[in-house]
Amino acid sequence: MTKVYIIMGEPKQVADDTRQQTNLHGLDERAYAHHLIDIAADMVVSVDDNRRINLFNKTAEQVYGYTAEEMLGQPITPLYDNPEEYQAIGEQMRTTGRFAGEITGRKKNGERFPVFVTAILLRNPAGEVIGSVGYSRDLTAEKKAAAVEREYIAMLGEEKLKKEVENITRHDMKSPLSSIIGFADLLLEDKTLGDEHKQLIKIIYNSGIKALRMVNLSLDLLKIEQGVYPLAPQKVRLVPILLDMLTDNATSLRTKRLSVVFLVNDVPCRAEQLPEEQGTLAVLGEEIMCYNILANLFKNAVEASPPDQPITLAVTDTPSAPDHITIAIHNMGTVPVEIRDRFFEKYATAGKRGGTGLGTYSAQLLTRTLGGRISMETAAETGTTLTVVLLKAQPGTGEERVRAPAGLENR
């Protein structure tokens, strides 16, 4: 911490106000005082009763950038950034005999810096004003440290708030979901219900399970963003996810009269034929992540597609690309021009009522977490295609957890 002493008054007069004594070094009081001032780690400035500088020590030279020769006999005003502060301090010194407060100083190079000044008016034995003496300290380092501390405290407060919100979310959302799942499970045990009703209840039960898992996943997004999420990859079959996507969007598909066309290795396939491909269509990841990625993109395609148009869902697993599987979702809608360049950015949305811009951001984040890649192509003539490339679960990989190989981002 650097202090600035501003001493107003002739050093000789100040020295004469005290008894002249010889110190241990053989110096008289005045010479000894000058010696101490000149070697002080703090800045020391002396000013006479006209506020003209008559002492400017080495540390003051270093901080302000002026030499003592430049400043001796000059007004102290160049050391002030604000003339009004200079006038206010002078007025207060004349009326009260002292000043203490923060001002803005100015260095020779024009740099402004905060200074805390304390000054006291001095008089000789006859009561005449001979100047004033005071000290100041450069607050730059203090203010920087305080700003860092405030930022750190704010970060801790934000982190605490996030954790509190997470806890509230867990409690408020997981409890009713657990009730829905439990009630649906009880209904499935009711032998008086017909198969049709049980099938509908099973949909409710499965949806509740998925919603509960997605709540848990959303609470882990912060860890995923920070790259500290403990990924536990395993074999994930795509067919159940694709069929669930159809079920979850059945109402919207029916309302807009949209058809869904499946292509497996460029061969058309009906939904009821998909289970036959289940053995080969498997990726490496976490099931809820894979569902979240594809469900978000498929839901976006359903919402963006014009009525009475097909949505194509193509899955490619070919020998030419043995280490990954590609899933492409196409619809005839187009992405608004204003968000095309930032389609996967957080909160990027346009023209979508109630849109948050988190769906595609989440899809990209989770895809990268799984070591895959994601892209978007859109044009008025051809529509929009969202493509996800995920690591393929190699033959012999069971349901047990396995280590994920290197990702595909740079391939």
C-alpha cells in the first residue's frame, strides 16, 4: 500500500518550530527529517502556504512520473485530476483546518488513480498559517483487490443460488413425478383393466420415468458445461428412442397431418419394421442423453415443419464408417436467417412462441459430451436437416459400462 504525504509549509519553518537537536547520525533535526522523507517508502510532498511544492521525494517521483526538479516551485494542481476537488480541499482546509477523503490524482502521463488524502493545517507560534501537512495513499491496488473480492463473493452467491434453485427443483418436480410413476405402476397391476387401457397407462408410466431422468439430467447441465460431468458411457439402442419420439409427438404429428419417413442405410422402413434393426443400431453413450438429443431435434422438426409435409428420419450405419452412426432429421421448414449463424448458441430463438433457445444448445452440448458432432443445413428450396454423429457401440459391447473412445469432433 503506497502512502502520499502532502506537507504544506516551508521545511525550515517547520523544523524551527521544534528544538534543533543532533541525532545519532550527526545530522541536525531538519537534515535528518529530509533524509527520512527522501528514503520513505511512501510518497511525500511538501507545499508552502501558497500551495506551491517545495519538497518532492523519490517515491513521489516514481509514482507521479515527475522529477523533483520539475515540481519544485510549481503549484500542486497538476497532481489533481479534478480542479473542483482542488478548490474544495483548499476551502475546507481554510475553514476547518483539516481534510480527509478520497480524491482522484493524475500522473504525468495523464493516468488517473484514486487517492485517499488526510491533511492538517499548520501554524507557527504566532498563529500564522505556514502551510499544511498530510498524507495520502494510492487506492489502486486496494480497489482492484476489493473488486476481485466482490466478484468472488458474487460468484459464491450465484453458485449458492443455483444450488438452492436445484434443490427446490428437485423437490418440487421430482415429488409429483414420482407420484405419477407410482400411481401408473399400481394401475398396471390392476387385473380388471383391459390391454388397451394398460397400454395407455404404460405410456404414462414410461413418460414419467423419462421426465424424471431428464430433470436429473438438467440439474447436471452445469457440470456438463464445466466439463466435470462423470460420463458413464454404455451401449444405447436407438430403436426404442426413435419409437418413443413418435409416441411423444403423436398429437402434434396428427394435428399438423405430418408423416414420418424412416430410412435405414438409405432404405425406406416403416416404424413397425424398426425393431428388426435394433441389434445393429446402437451407439455409445448414456440413454437419457441420447434421448434428450434426438427428442429435442425431432420436436423442433415437428414444430418447424409446414402442415401436410413429411419428416424424414435417416439412420446410417455403413461399413465405410465403422466407428460411428449418423442420424439425420429433415423437415421442409427453414431456420430464420437471423439465428442461422448462432443456431446452437444458448438462448438463440426467433419466431417461436414460448421458445427458450435451449433445446438445440442442449443437443449440441450433450452431443459433444458424448464425443460426437452435430450440424445444421437449411435452405428455402430444400428445407432443414439436422445431423448428429455419435460413436457406434462395437459388436460384443454389452449393457455394461465401457470406456468411451476418442471423440469425433476433429475427424
